[in-house]
Amino acid sequence: MPLCVIVTRDVEMRYRGFIGSAMLEIAPGVYVGTKLSKAVRERVWTVLADWHAQLRSGSVVMTWRDSTAPGGIRILTLGEPAKELVEYEGSLLVRRDA
């Protein structure tokens, strides 16, 4: 159960209440879950994705350690151009969809 971080920007208050029920808000819009299981992390993301699909406002970024991903970190985003971490000649780069 690796550390999970969620950062929100310009989202409705319902996001803050929901995420705050599962994670600690360490700064406005920044949440950490030190013992968040994969199932809980996936459920939180599903709810956030459903709300964002309906409301279409603000942005959400979720990240956690994943040894199978490039650089050992996985990132999911809503409301911004999609980002993907890629390894290139030993360096970790962020690729965004145009």
C-alpha cells in the first residue's frame, strides 16, 4: 500500500468532502493517503472520474508509486491534457496529448 497523493484545483466542495473522508488534506486541495489500498484508490478515482464527466470543471491529479510504471510512479489526470510518464534514454519525461 504505497503513498497516494491527490491534488485538486478549482473543483466543487463535494470533491473535498469525499476525498477528505478517505485521505488527509495536508494543504488546500492536496490530499495524502499513507495506507490506501489499491481497491480504495480505484474506488476514489472512479467516483472522481464520474463526477468530473458530469460537472466538467476543475482538475484532479492522482499519483502513487508503481514499480511497473516508467520511473516507478503512476499518474492519472482529469481536466487537463492527459499526461504519461515515459522513459527515454534513462530519463523520466512527461508526455502530454496534444
